[in-house]
Amino acid sequence: MKKSVLPPLFCACIALLVAGVSPSYSACDAVCRYLSDPLRRLFAGVSSLVSFPLAEAALFIFPVLLVLLPFLPKKRFVERTTSLAFAFCSLFLLLSVLPARRFAPAPGPVSEEELTAFTVWLADRANGEEALLPAFDGRGTPPARESVQELSAAVTDALRKTGLCPAEPYRVKATLFPGLFRRSGLLGYQFAFTGEAVIDPRAPAYTLPFTAAHEAAHQAGILPEGEASFVAYVALTESTDPALRYAGWTGALDACLPYLPAETQTEIVSSLVSRVREDLGLFDLVLPSSGSAAAVEGSNAAAIRLRGGENVRSYDLFPRLACRRYLALSNGDQAAARAIY
């Protein structure tokens, strides 16, 4: 076996070994702290030097390589390609499989009355923030920023100020395939190997800051979906910019409403001003109940399980974390409100 193949194989063995270890083990924390986290920061930092998603650009490069294959020295090319494939796959496993450092137990379930009170409070906040936004000729509220670059700078700065991110959020990029995003029901993603946070700039304007902050939180080392949404929520709602705060309130509304009875949902939605209702309606248009959306949801669930996450520790965790923060603030407990757990 060639020596060049040994390091990536060794990394793959570590990844597969740690995949079978409970996230509560201190050994997993040590591997995350000294191996996985530095790799994530390195890849995210390098990929942030370019404005387009490298992972998506690779989709153009591979067909070119296939066309050039007959003209390349095959033996040498195959050897190098095989070694590169080993390195790519092993590092991808290492970054995808290793769970985030999560040792505290998930918070207990909140009651329906508590979640209802929290969601009503979110609706009031969204109504109040909407009044501060400028007029807009299109449907719903205007974009928080004119470009993805400006939005990236705003949300990464807001994330840094929370003090909740274990690593540095670098930048958020616009996808090269917005049409594909819309058909699959995706608003954004974070690619583990390159560390890139990518969003669909054609999604409804009010969703862009929350999606960008959520994916940038992944980039900053917060892997569980619910925790990334919680940090995005804290970052946006604590901003001095009313457009970002509005995105935080409405993003939380989108996440919490489905957990309430249909009658309660109807009452809360009816209490919203017209532009907020328009925004929430636009959200449904970009998440079609199609086969492609179901396939994306299934692959995402598989990725969550690979990282050691259960359903309650993924998207479903956000309403509990956000509601717990609301209850802590209501009781004047600022310290509890500033922590994920």
C-alpha cells in the first residue's frame, strides 16, 4: 500500500471509530476540540477566500476532468485521483460524523400553555417590528440587505456578538443553483468538507437573514440543527437593526406555530398584521411537498443521525430552547437566557 494512502485511511478509521462512541464520552470532546474543530476552521477559512461555493463549482469541474481523461497519463492520473478520493472521503467522514460537544441533557418539554404564550409574544414582537420597516412594492417585507455579501457581513457580526459560537463564522454565499433550491424545498445548507454556508438568494426576503445566520452558526461549529437555529434567533433578535430583528421573530414563528393545535395557530396568525401574514404565506411557497423535498429531508435526517443527533436534538429542539429563553427572560434570569443549555 502506498504511503500517501495511509494518512487518509487513518483519518477514516478515527472517524468511523468515533461514530460509534456516545457524544457524552470525554474522548469525543477531545477529538472534536483538537482535530475536528481545527479542520472545520481551516476549511471554512480557506473556502471563504472566494465568493462562490466551491462545492457547487466542483460539479462543473468533474465533467471537464471526464472529458480530459482520455488525454491524460492514465496510470499516474488514476493513482493520484484514488489518493485524492481517499483523502476527500475520509475528511468528509471526519467532519460529518464527529458530533458537536454536547454534554448537557436536552431541556425538558415545555407545556402547551408555555409554548402558546411564547408564540403569542413572538407575534406581538413581529407586528411591532414590521411597523419599523420601510414600504415595499413587492409582496411581504423588503430585503434586509441589498446583496448576499452585505447580509453575510451583518449576520456574521451579529453571531460574533452573542458569544455562543465556538469558532469564527466567516461568510455566507449565494448558491449557483437557485432554481434547484426552490424545487427541492431548500433554503440553505452548510457543506461539511469546505465549511461553506450557502443560501438561496431568491427565497422570500424575510427568510434570508434567519437562514444565513443558521447556516453561519453551523460554520461556526454549532452542528445540531436546533441549536444552530437558537443561536441564529438570539443573534438576530438582539441586533440593533429592525430588519434583522424582524427576521428573528418571524423565523421563530415559522418554527413554533406547527407545534400548536390548529385552532391556536389560526388565532395567532389572525392577530398578525397583513405584511407579516403575507411573509408567512410566502414561506409555504418555497417548501413544496414534493418528492424532491422529501428526498432532501430524508438525506438531511441521515446526516443528523451520522453526527450523533436524535430528532429531539435536531430541528425539534429549537422551540424548546427558544421558549426556555423566553421563560428565563420573563423571570429576570439573564444568565440562563444567554446559554444554549
